[in-house]
Amino acid sequence: MLAQQLLNGLVVGGVYALFALGFTLVFGIHHLMNLAHGAVFMTGAFVALYSVLAGLPLWVSFVLAVVGCGLLSILIEITAFSRLRKSGEAEFGAIISTLGADLFIMSFAQKISGSDILRFPFETFPVQIFQFMGLRVTLLQLFMAGSAVVLMLVLTCYLFRTTLGTRIRSVSANERAAVLSGVNPHVVYYQTFFLSGALAGASGVLIGLAFNSIQFTMGEPFLLRGFVVIVLGGMGSIPGAMVGGLLLGMLQTLTAAYLPSGLTDAIIFSLLFVILLVRPYGLFGKETAGAMRAQR
């Protein structure tokens, strides 16, 4: 029973890590919080659902959701961040502007869905169960875990093995020095927001398939948990977001399985409080939080 719950927690934690990676990517580069990230997550589930209902294959719907959410995130950068960045005092303004973007996107989703809980058609994803060493694993769980691992590897390779990734990290470390070296920061901004939105969209589709319950408010609890993950792992830390997401997924699954459901959030936030007492900058964080780091 414990092994089964740990397996379930790893699968859910992988999706949390995907969501948190997009969240921490923007914070690591821009040093600003994108509170519209949850709405982008929700948009991914909506795009995939309506694409499937329109008759498109699931894999095409998945790609459309990822690309569409990446483009939506770029639009948020243009409308909510770019003007504020020029002022030099963008922290509070970014919170207000992205909160407004979040509410606008949710209102639009509420309008088209009628506030209903929407579901993928039956057998959108094949229902297949495997038994392995006493563990019960579904084909959907394998798909979720595989997608999370592949996307994390792609992001890691992109950031730390390509020229474009080097430019992203140079802007994160010192934007002025990067500009003097010939790096166009606006291209970097668009790249990071696209990657952030794409990861949010992918995690939205996976959660929509896993729970088959899609509604316009589904991104808000994940936004809060994503914030917990990046604080737990260390603000701006890519490895921290991965590890923090996995830890949160396992903790949530175990507490839901063995304790009253109402205690789950209380235990999660209590543990976060205790960890921050010992590690004020998170598990992988440093005092210079906010700069994206490989930390390898």
C-alpha cells in the first residue's frame, strides 16, 4: 500500500514539478512573480479538451495546448511585464498586472464554459492497467511520468547545453553585462515566457486527463502549490523546482491516503514552515535568490 502511494505521488509530483519549473523560470530570469501562471495552466486543459471535442487526436490537442499556452504567456509578457520593466520598480506592479491578466483569462474561460465542470470523452486516453511487483500502474500514469521526464530533460538540455540557453542564463545573472556582450534581452524574455507557458500548458493537459475534471478555477490551487514548490526548492533554482515538486506530490498523496483530507494543506504548509526555519532559502536556494542556477 505504501509503495503504491509513493508511486502515485511520484507521478503527481512530476506534474507539479513541470508546473513549478515554468513558474520559477520566469522568476529566475525576471525576478518577478507571474500570478497568471495558473490561468495559463487552466488554458492548456481547455485547449486540449475543445480540440479533442472538435475531433482532433489527443497528441495533436496536446501539441496545440503546449504551443497555444506558450504564445499566451508571451502575450502576458508584452501586456503585463514589458512596460513595467522599463520603470525599474516592477515588483508590485507585476503582481497587480498579472493578477489582472489571471482574472481576465479566468473570466473568459468561465464565459465559454458556463462555469460547468467539463470532462474529456470516455476513452480519450486508453484505459489500460499493468501489474508489476504488486503495484498497479495505468497507461495514463506512465504517459504522465514519461511526459514530465522528457519535458524536464528537454528544458535542462536547452538551458545548459545550447547557445540560446547560455544567453538566458547570462541575462539572469547580469542583464546589463549580457547586453554589453551582444545579447538581446527582449528575445530572452520571449523565450522564457514561451517555455514557461508551454510547461504550464503541458501540466494542465496532464492534470485534466488524470482527474478528468476541467473548470475555469482549476489553476488557482496549482498556483498556490507551485509557489510552495519554488519556495521549498529555492527561489530561482531549476533542480529545486524538480525536487520540490516531487516531494510535494508524494507528501500530498501520502497525507490524503492515511490522514483526514482536511489536514493535507495544513501538513504541507507546516512542513514548509519547518524547512524554512532550517533552510531559509529553500533546499537548493542561496542568499542570492532569484537568479536561475544550474547548481550542479
